[in-house]
Amino acid sequence: MPAQWTGEIIGKMHLNNITAKELSAQLGYNPKYVSTVFNGHRNPKKAEQKFRQALDELIQQKSKTNGGT
């Protein structure tokens, strides 16, 4: 069963128009590996911290590109 934090990440990705492919690239991971983490088949150490940080970086990048603050 997937951890609650994965659902939070996916929701935040959806709200910010970020794809799993974009997140995978930011993390430097294969998209299939990211999918296994999201689906609860893998639970690597510090995954939540890494995924959240990568997502926050992507959101900042997108806001800069779209003229946000």
C-alpha cells in the first residue's frame, strides 16, 4: 500500500502541472522507479525528503519561467 506522502506529492504535482516524468528527471531516477515508489512497491530511505525537495525545486523553476514570484 502506498504511503500517505506519495498521495500528497501526486496531488501537489497535479495542482502545479508537473508530470511524473519531470519529477523523475529532477530526481535523476528512471520514471519506472518513481512509479514503483508512488505505488508502494519500494520504500527507499529518505525518499519522502528527496521527492518533496525535488518537487519544490520544480515548482520554483516553473514559477520563475511563468513570471511568478
